[in-house]
Amino acid sequence: MQDPSDSMESVEPEENGQSSTADPSVVDDPIPDSDIDSTTASTVLAEVLPGVAVVCGEVPAELKPDLIDFGLVPVADRKQLSTVLASIGNTATVAGNLGSAFASVQGLYRISDATQALLKAGGTLAIKDGANLGAVFSSGRIVAQARFLPVSAVSAAQTAAAIGPALAMVALQMQLTEITGLVRTNIALTSQVLATIRNEQWAELMGLAATVDRAVDQAREIESVPTSVWDKVAGSEASLRKQLDLYRLNVSNHIRQIPRADPRGRRDYLETNAEAIVFDTNALLSSIKAWTGYQALHAARARVAGRDDADEARLVDVIARDTRTELDSALAEVASLVDSLTRELRLIAELPGRDTLSLPGKRKDSIAARQASARLLEAIEPLADALHPPAPELEAPGVVCAPESLGLKPYLRILRWFLEDGETVRVLGFPEQLDAGGPISAIFSGAKEKLAAARDKAAAKTLVAVTDRRIITARANAFLEQGEIRRDFPIELVRYVRAAATQDDSGRLAIDLITRDENIRWLFHADIANDQVDALAAVLAESMTIPDVERDALQRRRYVPIEAGEEGESAGPRSSEPIGSEATT
């Protein structure tokens, strides 16, 4: 149920005796009905908002630590939720203790992303007593069974009208819980990084945040927001907005100033501004947490007033909507910036050649720089992982064009941090890359190939990684020592691929790759299996295409009139054949 350690699992229909899902956490064989007594199955999860469930009935002891309390949701709204859910549970199709379980609402749960994805993909749950039945996991074992009512069952027109304002308060409480968890994850930064920079700014923000936190804690304890508590923060809206706008602007400026098209400029900016980035991201999280807490208190006050004033009731929905929008936008900006910085810190801390991080005092010693990078990474990594779970370690792809003696692990360990979400490595190749085609390279290509045999035992000169989206190339030594890639380009730019033996006696294979913008030749060591090189060429060939717009542009050239008086030109059609690379085959 609670992602990631606890989840309410779905059971999908089976075909040919096998589960139709590959998710290892899904229960293929739920506990038989005969093994479920009325006590074990007395927990009910009613999904009142997408991904958010109200927990009713008994809660297994193993799950209580992850139960989210109602916080600032007014007591009257909790009772209303219980009443409406109980009316659903008392339908004629529901039997046993399910109806009575709704009488006791215990708190809130966030349904895991994995479970939501399974249900959206068509996964179904077993049915018992009129409700879906799922297994509740904790620490890898089943600890209980729970009835699950999906949001569609709770969001009938009459139900939504009855509890709409209450659900808005539930949404605000979940937003506050979400941002509070992220700030708590990143709290180590206040002592490890922020103690010596921008003290005055930090003190001002922390003073405002502490005031809001105290008010929220008091309101949660008494389950109400009395006037005396609200008055403590009522005049803080302008100051909170100022802090939020300040750090959103700082983070946005960092994002804009990272030159995405220039790897060296991007790296220099991240290295030079590492601590400023850490400060601003942490400050933005703290300011959005304080802002969300303030808005939750405001909504709680409006919710009480809304019983006698319809406009106040509608204001609750507006507050919940606007706060969600601001929270999502701020978290997206933080995630983007933290992702960039974390990747750079990982490379600096791990690679022997990286020692350029500009930390306080402008350390020149590479060991000190890497140690400082490691400390900064240790501080920010929990936040980075919470915002964006790290990519799993890479396994060698099915096609590898490399000498048997070449170890792949160092390359895979670094390449992992350059891949985008969901990107898959299909081929790794380690050729020697000749310069792009042209008259000079054609003249010297024969000489280069004569020297190739002497270089066969040397380290690979070029790394080529072909993914399902792009082709990445790098000088092998620079990639291992500096984490630098030479370039990457989308596979859509591939126009033609050819694999052919070279003209010398080594029997080596070459691949000629013609893209929209250049001709590339890769030469592979003689001890690399020919079938592996052919497989690399085959993968590249899958993307061969000439867009209609390029074909049309080439065909139109034959009709371009030849200027009168030009010398050395033929009046016939102009040729547009590629040059250079094919001259070396």
C-alpha cells in the first residue's frame, strides 16, 4: 500500500496457466477465501482521490507506522467521510463486516505508483463480499488482506457532491505530507552545507517556516484551527510568497543558465555553482512546505466558515487546486536541477580524472575536491532519489563489439548516468573511428589501415553506444577518466549503413555510417567476431530512412539552372552522392 515497502497488490487474470503481468510483487495466488476470517479481512481501503485512500476498520500493526493521519482535515469532515463510505458499504451486495468497518476511519494511505499502474493497465482484483480483495505486503511478506473500493465506486455524482469539500481538505493534507517528507529527507543539508553561506537569508526563511510549523502542529493536536492559532500566521502570506518567489526564481535561473547544447559549459556551470544550487533547492523545498502549511490552515478556516457561507466552501476547492499546481511546478524544477547536479557529483566523486569542482577556498588538490564532492553528494542524494529514483545498474547488452579482454563494467557504470528514463542500450561497440570523409581522409585512409594491426592490442579508442533513441560516441579514455562524451545524435538521423571488410590483409570489418550531416567510418579489431559487427550494423540499419523533405530537396537540384559563363561545370544533372567514407572501403 505504501510505496515502496508496502503495497496493495492486484491479481490479474491468467492465461494458459501463467500470470499476464511480469511485476514480481503481484500476488498470483491470493490467500484462499477459506483462510480469510472476518477479523483478517476487516481492513478496508476506499480510494477517495486518485492514488489516495481512506483506511477504515482495523489496521495491521505492521502498517501503522506508515499510516498518514488526517492532520488538518476537520473532525466534521472525517465524520462525513465515514458516513458516506458506510452508506456505500451497506449496499445489498456487501456482506460480512465490510459495512461496519467504514464506521471507523483510521487515516490516509497513498496507493503505490506500481499498484495504480497495474490497475490502469487493466489489472483486476478478486471479488469477495462485493468489494475487491487484495493482499497487503510489508517487508516482502503478506501481513493482511484488505478490501479495496476504487475511486470509481466512491465518485458517484451524489457521493462527490456530498463530500467534495472534505476531499479538498484530504488533498491539501496529502500535499502537506508529501512536501514535509521531502524536506525531512533533505534536512542534513542544513548542517553539512548551509551553515556558512547565506546565513541571514536562511534564518529569515527558517523563522517563517517554524512559525507555520508550530501553528500546524497545534491545529493537528486539537483537530481544529481556532482564531488564536490562525492569528499567528494570518499576516505572513506576503512574506511567505516573497520567499517562495525568490527561491523559485533562483532555481529557474540555474536551469536557464545550464547550457544544454554545450556539454563543457553545462559541466562548468554545475561545478562552479554546486553549493549555490544545493542551497537554493533546499530553500525552495522549505519555502513551498511553509506555503503549503499556510494554505492548509487557511483552507481549514474556510472549511468551517463554509458551513454557513457557500463562497467560503468554494474557496477550499480553489486553495487545494492552486496549491497543487504550485507544488507540482516547484517539485518539477527542483527535480530537474537536482538530477543535473547529482549526476555531475557522482562523476566527480567516482572518476579519477575529475577534480575541478569549485568549492569554498577554491581547492586545487584533486583528492580534497573528490572528498568534498562525495560529502555534498551524500547530503543531496537522498533528496535526488526521493524526487527521481536512480536508474538501475546497467547490464551488458546482447550485442557487444569489443575484444574479449576488454572489461565492460567501468563503461556501464558511467554510461548509466547519461541515459534518460526508460532508455535502453541495445549495442556497445569499441571501434577505431577515422575522421569524417573528405579528399584528405580518403588519401590517408590506406596508410591508417596499414597501422591498424599495430594498434590491435591497444585500448579501444572509441566507445559507441546505440540505444533505442540515439547513438552516443566518446573517446574511450576521456569517457573513463572524465565522464565526457564526444557527441550524441538521434537514430532518426541515420540515412545509410554498410558493413564491409577493409582492403588490407587483416580481415578486419568496418562499418560506414552515413547520417544527415556526416559520414563516419568505424574499424573493428580483428579479434572481434564478424557476427557481432554485423549485428551492430543490423541494429543501425533498422533506422535507415530518407525523409521525404530531404529526398525532394535532392531531386530538385537537378533542375537548378547553371549560371551562364561558369567554367568547369557540366550542364548535366548535379550529383549528390556522399564522398569520403566509401573511398576507404
